[in-house]
Amino acid sequence: MAVPKKKTSKGKRNQRHAHWKAKASVAAQRALSIGKSVLSGRAQGFVYPMDDESAEEES
């Protein structure tokens, strides 16, 4: 026979929610850091496509 599960406490629910929200903040900081390093030209280990056509037109 099926038995109902125990109710999750408000504290546990809030803890899960806070952890989920904190992960978004960390992801945003990492994305901003990668973007800054790419724009400054100091990116190491991050591959992104370069426009070959625009480089040829300038020379």
C-alpha cells in the first residue's frame, strides 16, 4: 500500500532555494570573467572564432 511521504520543512525548502539562487550568481561571475579575458586578449585555453575576412580586408 502506498504511504505518503513526509512533508519537507520550510527551512530545508529555503536552503534548497538559496543554493539554487547562489549558483546563478557564480555562473554570472564566471561568464563576466571569461568575457573580460577574451576582450583583453589574455584568454588562455578559451577557443573562439576570429573573423579572417575582416583581417584580409584591412591589409
